[in-house]
Amino acid sequence: MAQHLPIKIGLSQRFPCSYLDEQEEQLLVILDPLCYTPQGFEALLQHGFRRSGEQIYRPHCPSCTACESVRILASEFTPSRSQKRKLNKVREFAVHVSHFERPEYYPLYERYINERHSDGSMYPAERSQFESFLLCKWMNIAFIELWHQERLIGVAVTDVMPNSLSAIYTFFDPDYEALSLGSVMILKQIEHAQKLAKDFVYLGYQIDDCRKMRYKLQYRPAQRLRADAWIAVE
């Protein structure tokens, strides 16, 4: 990787993995300020990095390579029959795209974390956590919103770069859980990428051995990053 990315990179301490029991997590962290632009981040996405708040990182774990980046080939994507059924359930809902944070976002995020993820590391939700995790001064962010009548029910926080989108996080109203809004919001991000003529939608890390983190391969055609090479998902 050093041949392709001649930049300053730090290595975090080891800490317990959030996804796999008995594993330790360690991160590469980008230290070079020149990388902190949409163009710089897009180049790093191709090498398996992600954004969390203002920071760019990539897993570099001592004894595990379970995290594999996944990206959707947006221009070639068509929803499956199952995905079409999910979209059909929300066909009367409105989709809006904002490039600024709205006051309605945090209360929805707070409900989502506190009601659906009370067993996770992000519980209880806090305003400072919301800002440090999702917002970023140097990135162009699209907040893809789903509205039911006058009620905001879902937000997909999405980074916008010259040739791709990157899905950062989705939160939604727990009252609408039966509508599979997690899947719906990924499909809305892909639709947005197609409208903008972007090549890829990066979905983050696929972890095959973690139930909560192995849903990303449902969206085809896709590629996964394995041994620093993007390979088609069969």
C-alpha cells in the first residue's frame, strides 16, 4: 500500500473488536492533512479506508482480516424482485436531499439509537456523539431524507465525491421498522448515485461472521476488496 499511498499514517492502540468476540481491533489513521478533501478521501476509499467524523481510518487488525470493503456498481444496478417490493411499500413517501443538517435529525437519531441499539457501544445517544460521528467540515455530505406525510422517518448520511458516494450511516423511526427502512435507504442512495452519474456507492465493511454486518452483498453487481484488489461478488 505504501507504493500507492505515500502519505503519513498512524497506528492506533489495540482494543476489543465491536463485531467479533475474542478479536482485537487496530486501526490505520490518516495523518496527512492533504488527504482530507473529497478527492483525497475518494482515493483512499479505493484502498479500503472509511470516514468517521473528521477522521479517515482503515482496520489493520493483528490477527483478523474479516472486514472487507464493499462497493456497488451504481450505473449497472437494478433492484431485485425483493428490493422492488420494499421500494413499492414506500412509493407514496417523499424523498428529499439536503446538504445541511436539519434540527429534526438529532431527535430521530436519538430515538433510533436508544430504542434499537441499547445493547451497543453508541448507547445512550448524545448530541456530541452524533456530531463527532456523522458530521464533517471538509466533506460534501448529502442527507437523503425519507418523509411520510409531514413526518421525517429516515435519514441516510452520505458522502459525495467526484465519482462515487459513500454510505456513512442510516437512522430511522423505529415505528416504521416493518418497512425494512435500512434496505430502503441503501436503495435510495443507489438511486441518488444514478441521478448524479456516479460510478460507485461504497457501503462500508462486510463482515461475513457478524450477522449485523453481512447484509451488504444483497446489492448487486458489487465488488469486495480482498488482498488490496477489487473482485466481483459472485
